[in-house]
Amino acid sequence: MPPEARPVWQVTRYLRELLERDTAMSDLWIGGEVSNLTTSSAGHIYFTLKDQGGALRCAYFRNQNVRVRLREPMRNGDAVIVHGKIEFYPQGGTLQCIVDFAQPAGVGALQAEFERRRAKFEEEGLFDPARKRELPRFPRKIGVITSQTGAAYHDITTVLARRWPLAPILFRPTPVQGDEAPVEVAEAIRSMGLRLRPEARPDVVIVGRGGGSAEDLWAFNEEPVLRAMFGCPVPVVSAVGHETDVTLADLVADMRAPTPSAAAELVAPDREEVTRAVRALEATMYARSRQRTGIARDATHRLANRVERLLPDTHGWRRRVTAHADGMAHVAHRSAREAREMTAGLAARVQALSPQATLQRGYALVSTAAGAPASRAASVAAGEEIEVRWADGSRRATVSATATGAPAGGGVGSDA
Amino acid sequence: MTSATDPEPADTLQAAFALGDDDGFEAVYSRLDAVAKRLEEGGLTLDQTLALYEQGIALSRRAQALLDAAEQSIEVLRQGGE
């Protein structure tokens, strides 16, 4: 039985599928020399990559080749390395490499891969400056993702404790190198950013590790980490290795710090500085309040002066009242003196009218033995005892006879 | 009674910058900053000035108390923990 002849399409389809299943053929780097380079009117670049032992057709399509086509052109004879996949093209019966990245040879493989990924994620917008968020001015809670045993943890917590102990630290330990690091770091970022309730989340996250070789830092160029950072709802600060190490995580982060210590400095305000700022605000408030109360005081003084001017002249009135009072006192004094003088006059007159004064002039006063004044002759009878008083003394006498019409008693007052 | 031209009552103005019980530093500081700015702008009555100044000092004291506060706490979020 002759072997069954297969149709061509079956064979070519089989070859195509065979290559598609082979993961080594779908993601590989190839180094060689460029020849037969052409650029189609649509912008696709076609060339043959060859070396001493072989040749491979390459297609570098327009949507992938912008950089090479416009900025860093490839030329025939260039030694390059390309990244892409091997594909069987059934219609043409040809095998070709679909290139998604190309760059000059001589760069290390790791660096080339780094550049390839950088181009890819840049294209995707992961590094978009417009997406970068401001860090909180005064963080409430600070997330830290790094190795528990590394220097980075110590550096970060030391700086935070000095500068901004107000904010609690939420620390998620994770391996930062090795095969599981990319997935672990990515998970740590998600656990802080998305898994926690919003109020329990930190409001800024530091992700990083201390220095090491490019291979040691490689986890921070891996896609899971980059995607987790990109998707994190709060700002992320990257702090990987030293100043000169740049990872893709640095490019995705909202802010890149050259070292873990520097990341802590960026995230945390300086407590002393803020204290000074608070005191300065207090001084401003004090100065302004003083100024305002000063204005009020001056206004009060001005008003008081106006009121003073508008009021009746109390001083003048007081002066006048005093003058009146003085006048009245003077009058009163004078009245009193006159009264005294009048009183003295009256007293003299009263004196003149008293019997004593008459006696002084030589008259005598007759009274009965009982002491009643005997102002008339009829007041005494013959034989009655009487008393006769002169100015210098008195004598008892007896009435010897009565004589009508004659001076009383004849004897009485006869010796005056 | 309050017409559009009446100054805002001093106690209302003061309440606008009042402290909350569990305000974080940011809230306290931004209010303090706002009070200082308001005082700097001027155009306030004496009552308003004194009320704001009093409020500002309370905010400043709270801010400084927070700044002087204790040691930093560190909480560890374990793998698989929520």
C-alpha cells in the first residue's frame, strides 16, 4: 500500500503548530549580521539575519519598529541582536523570525532584555509621566515592602523614626531576589494597595532593596512587579540598589529614590522643620491679632477723645460751681458775723433793761418776805416784813406805817 | 437678623476651623494654615480676630503635641494576611 499522500496545507499547518507549541521558539534572542534590508512603504522592515553558518529571514513590523525605523536606523552589515519568535509562513512556505525588538550587538544579553522590556512597557504607557501621583505631604501611614533581613529595612525605618514617627509603618516582608521574588513582591504590593480596606491602607508605599548585581536586582524588572506597581491605588516610591542602578520598577514608580534611605527621606517630612513651620504660623497669628487689637485700641482712644470734646465742659462748670460755693460761704460768714454783732447789740439792750442795771444806778428793789416783787405800795401792808435789794446786797425791813399818796413806806428807797 | 453685609459671627467663624477628636496631623496643620491665612488677609472684626486667634492657638498646640508624640509603631503584614 503506497503511503498516503498528505496535502500540502496539512504539512504546513503542522509545522506552524509545531513551532507555536515550542516555547523556546516563541521567545528567543538571536544574534547575527543584517543583510538584504528593505523597508516597505507601509513601514515594515524586512532583512536577513546571518552568520557564518546560516541565514534567517526576519520581519520587523511597523507597530514594533518605530524606534529602529525613525531614530536608530539599522543598516546592512550591522551586528545586531533581535528578540522575537520563529514562525512558519504557510502561504509562502517559508520560515521567518517575527522580530519585536532589535538593538546593536555588543550589549550584554541582560541589558538587551532590559531595553526590550523598557521599550515594550513604555509603549504600553506604564511609565507615563502624566500618571505619576504626588506623595502625601504628611503621610498618615507608610507602607514598606522589602526583605526582613536586608539593610534596606534598617535604613528605611531608621530614617522614618528620626523624621516622622507620627506615621505608623506597615511592613510587609518579602524576598527581593530569587525566582519567587517577582510574584512575592507583586503580591505584597497588591496586599497593601488593594486587599486592605481603604482606611487601613498606607497612603504611600516604599518598595525596594539594597544594592546588588544587575541579576540580584532583576526582580524589579519583572512584569508582575511592574503591573502591581502600576495598579497600586496609592503612590509608590521605588528604592532599588544604588544611585546608578535603574530598574523598570523605578520607571513605573510615582517617584524614584536613589537608595532606600533616600526613599524614606522623600516620603517623610522632617519633624523639626514642620515644628518650626507650626511655630511660624503661630507667630503670624499673634502678630496679626496684635495688630488688630492695636487698631481697636487706637480707634477706642480716638472715639474717647471725640466724646470728650462733645461732652459739656465739666471742668468749667466745676470752676463756676466752686466760685459760687466760695461766694456763698463768704456770704454765710458775713451773715454769721452780722448775726453775732446783732446778738451782741441785743444782749446789751437786754442788759440795759434788766433790774440789775437799774439797781446799779442806785435804785432798790422791794419784795415780800416770800420773795414776790412788791412793785406797788399796795403790795405790802403795815407791819409786814419786806426785803429790800440794792446792787450790792439786801436788807430786811418792817413796814411801820402806810401813807396813801406818799412815797411807799417813806423809809423805803429814801436813802437812795 | 443676619444680613449679607453683617460680618460672620465670631463663633461661627471659629467653628469653621474646629478640631476633630481624631484628626490626623494633616487635617490639623491645614486648618492651622487656613486660620493663619485668614488672619493675614485681615478685614475681620475684633471679635472674629480674637475668636480665630484662640482657635489657631488650639490648633497649633494640637499640632505640636502630635509632633512631640511617641515612638513610631511598626505593624507587620504577614503573607496571606488581609
